[in-house]
Amino acid sequence: MTEQSDPLARIAMALERLAPATPPEIDWRTEPAFVFAPGQVRAVEHLDAPRLDLLRGIDEQQERVVTNVLRLAQGHAAHDMLLWGARGMGKSALLRSAVAAAQEQHACTLALVQVSQDALSGITGLFSMLGGQQRRFLVFVDDLGFEDEDGNGPRQLRSWLEGGVEARPGNVRLAVTSNRRAIVARHQSEQDDPVNPRDAVDDKLALADRFGMSVGFHNCSQDDYLEIIGAYADAHGLGWDRGDALEWSRRRGGRSGRVAWQYVAELAGRVGRAL
């Protein structure tokens, strides 16, 4: 019987055609950043990050994060980090900038690996790959949140941080950004267990406690908002007006570093400039 007439052979050939191609082997040694998504790892040739001196209104947070990331790059003891708080205040931008600054001082010793939330179930395999490398890695989960009924997610991440048999290796640290309410309910009314409300958040509290460094980001004052705009506008040679900047924030419904940057993008667009 020929292969073409064998039903099993035809089925096997069809399955081979349907199977996804084997992803290329990743070289973890040189690129500044990587993206870990379901079923794939992608190298990023350029880490997009603002200069640290352009991040205003978060001086204390910047000092703590930059120092910790630099320790990791140098091979010293460093903490896992939880950056939480107000939206648009530069949590993820600060992490990227801190890694870029450390890479400038210690070339190729540190890389950023961003993990999408839908790839968290595969993070144990990622740790296995990274643990065999001579380089150090900051694994970054942006805007982490769990559904109220999700007890497994916090427990699993907690185990990865410390205490579990599949905990992250010594050359890897975790950095997570989140609105704190996405991890721990802030008010009793938000806790969903009518019998013992405390039990409903124990896993999430235990997760937050596992981070050696917890850094809060708070709402932007008017002065901070204007200072952020001034720093970005000066860096790009753009003129701006205080009243116009405040009107922009009113139309946007709030002040933050993100809103300030959007205003600067508007300024550049008005004069036909690219950023």
C-alpha cells in the first residue's frame, strides 16, 4: 500500500501541515528585551524607554527602583518589585527606563522580559530557560489583575516569588505593575465572601507581601503635571502655554504623566513635528 493510499499516513501528513512551525531558538545573551507570549518568545532589538531625567514627580519612586534594578544588573541581592497606584503615573515607563540605564552602565548583563497576562501559565517554562543563562533578567508583568473568584492565580504567582519548588531562579527577579485594588480589595464591601470576608483576600494579601519592594504611585498634583510637561517640551524644543496645558487636563478628566505626554504629543502635532 502506498503512502498516498494509506489513510493513517494522509492523516499524519495533514496534522503536520496544521501544526505550528517550531519557533526559532532564542539567543538570550545579547538583546536588551524580550516579549513572552503564549507559545512564543520574541526578541526586542531596541528597548523603548524615556530618559530618567524626563520622569518628573516620582523622584522617590525613581530612586528606589533604579537602585534595585542596578543591583540586579551588578549581580547583587535585589528585590522583586510591586509598583502600584494611580494610573498613568509612569510605573511601567520607570521600569523600562531603569533597565535601559542599567544596561548603559553594565552592557549585556541584564535584560527585560515582558510577560503578557495570558502567558502567565507558561512562566515556569520561562524560568527554566532563563535559569540556565549566565545573564540576569527582570521579568515584567504589566497591569496585573485577578478576577475576584481567581484564587489559583495569586497562589501560583506567590509560589513563583518564593517558597515553591518552581520558584524563580536566582538570576531572575519579578517586577509587577498594578492598580493595588486589582490585587487586594481596598474596602470591606469589595470582599466577596459573606461568611468570612477576610478569607476572600488572604491569598492576594499574601501575594503582595511576597514582594520585597512595594512602591506606591499617587495622583498627580497640578505642579507636578506642569513640571512633567515642561521637561518633555524642553527636551523636544516645543513651546507651551500653562493655561492651554491645564485646559487639556480638564478635557481629559484628570492629571497624570500619561496625560502630560499626550499634551506634548498634541503640541508636536500642531507644529508638524514627530516625536
